[in-house]
Amino acid sequence: MTDVATLRAMARLSGVELPDAELTALLPVIERTLAMLARLETLPLTGVEPAAQYRML
């Protein structure tokens, strides 16, 4: 679970200062995004070809 202190530290590392009220408002969005990413990590992708690849010429 993410908290305001963690968001504040991440924002400062990015060079952004946000008031606690804004960080608190962002918490539900961050939590939903992290939950979606966790669900994506559980998808069975064995044998699935990537949609795009980066190749050096």
C-alpha cells in the first residue's frame, strides 16, 4: 500500500513539490494503477509473441 510519505518522496526525487492535499487526492489513482499492473503481471503470456520489438540496425 502506498502512503502520502512515499508519494512525497517520489515527487521530490522527480523535482516536484506537491502539497499533502494533492498527494492525498492522488492516492486512489496510484492504488488503482498499481492494482491494474499487478493483474497484468498474472496474465499467462507463455508463447505470446510481442506486439513490437526494438532491433538495432
